[in-house]
Amino acid sequence: QVQLQESGPGLVKPSQTLSLTCTVSGGSISSDSYYWSWIRQPAGEGLEWIGRMFPSGSPKYNPSLKSRVTISRDTSKNQFSLKLSSVTAADTAVYYCAREYYYDSGGYYYRIFDYWGQGTLVTVSS
Amino acid sequence: DIQMTQAPSSLSASVGDRVTITCRASQNIKNYLNWYQQKSGKAPKVLIYAASSLQSGVPSRFSGSGSGTDFTLTISGLQPEDFATYYCQQSYSTPLFTFGPGTKVEIK
């Protein structure tokens, strides 16, 4: 059973960098079969995809956050990480890490987020 | 970006009711549409992928339909554990995934 667990500070000061780590168990982030994403959800609001990494190739980011986001991986620890710089109160949210799986239907790839971490609340406040 | 809208934003229903939630995309996304259920304080759970395919382990009372820009999630025979918020999500413009604003299903 795949499990994901987010960890990191729950409080970050404005203008500083938010740093979170997702530890994966029951599966390898080095597998070519999956992507690994970060998604966030402000309180009472909807979900926003932040970005994803793949074992090979460069990470991909949401253009709305691209200038501030970095996603990296530590395969020796089976972890991937999120850094979001220059944070403001608008970045206060529950942050989830998730596995992206795809169904191959005759060459058409249907992608879903099938495993998620429990989420971690990050508050941006002085 | 592909924008997703949902209707209604919330609804009240009774156990046993048939519930329908709609999702609209701002452009043609073929059938690259997923549905998720999120209970309070929990991560979302995928219910439907490719607009109408039931994810493994999901009860058959959940069904999805639609293609192009208009989609529907139906719960046939609402159960107490189905009270939650439901989100649609497009995967057409991978990797720029976008979600709908959600529909909260409450107990009448």
C-alpha cells in the first residue's frame, strides 16, 4: 500500500520560503510509472495544482507559481520536496503531496491523483 | 488555462436520494475529466476517471457521464457516508491540471 506523508514547518513568515517534504512508502519515486505532485487548498476553497516531478526530466510547474516554486527529489530517502519563495498570506493553505497515475487506453493517457498524503497546514504570518 | 465550473455550489439531500452534480469546462476537454470526493479534514479521493470509468473500489452508485465541455456526476441512492464535497478535475491540458470549485452535498 502506497503511503505519502508531508512534513515541514506549519508557520512561515511573510517573504520567507516555505519548505515541505513528502516521504513516500510502499512505492518508489524512481519508478518511471508515476509522477509526483504538490497540490494546495486554502481553507474553505478549491484545489490548486502546484507542480510535479518525474524520475527523469525536469519538473513542471503551474505558470501562476512558476517563478517562486522549486520541486526536487531525494531518491536515497524516497522523498520529494517543495520550496515556495517570497510567501504571502495568500499562500496559507493545506498542502498535499500526491501520486499521479495514468490509465493507458489505446494510447490515450488518463491521469488521476490516486494516492494523497494527509495534508499539512502551512500558515503565513508574522 | 482551462477553467472548470460546477453547479450547484451546494445542495441538501436525504439518504436514498438521487443526486446530480454538473461540471463545465471552458473548452473541449474530450473525456479527460475526473471526479473526486473530499470529506472534511481529509484528502480527496478519486471516484471517476475518463468521465465515466469507475475507479477501483468505488461503489457502483457513483457514475459519471459527458464529453466535450459538459459533464455529470450522479449518486444513485445517497448514503450517509456520501455527504462530502465533490470536485471535478480536467487532465486534458496535462500537466496543468485544474479543478472545479466544488459542490458540497449536505444532509437535508
